[in-house]
Amino acid sequence: MAVLLQINIIPIGKEGASLSAALAEVLKVVEERNIQYQLGPMSTVLEGELDTLLEVAREMHEVCFAQGYPRVVTSIRIDDRRDKDVNMQYKTQTVAAKLHQEP
């Protein structure tokens, strides 16, 4: 069953406020590994097997150090549901369908 892993990576210690170039490099790891993901404005959600996603999260974290950042703060949340096979699309469609239902 697929696991969802939400990851928020914040590289710290270089001049400037923009992180988009650094985070684009981080996402190349995800694309190279062929992991399904959904980029959000404040975090990214990955979908796949837990062991693989944890390994990829570590690789993503390390990319920032390879870019010369002296500090990286990474937050991870895992949604591991074992009673039902769900994915990113299912979760968003379920909520959207209920949003416009009559009570």
C-alpha cells in the first residue's frame, strides 16, 4: 500500500530570501527516482513505499548541503494507512466531493 510523506525542506545560511532554485534541485532527486509527488506552495507530498520515501527524503535533505548551505531544517509527516489503499488523488477527491454535499 502507498504511503504519503509530506516534506518541508528549508535550507539556511546563504544570502538572499529566495529558495526556489535550491528546492528545484531538491525535486530533481524525486523525479530521478520516479516518485509520484505533488508540489505545494509550502511543502511537497510524495507517494510510494515507506522505506523508499524515507531514503529519498534523506537524499533531498543532503542536496542542500551539496549546494553549500551550512544548515538545513527538514520536517516530515507520514500518512501510513493500512486498512485501505489510498493515494494523493483519492484523498483530495474525497474531500472535494464532500465539500459541496448537502448536510
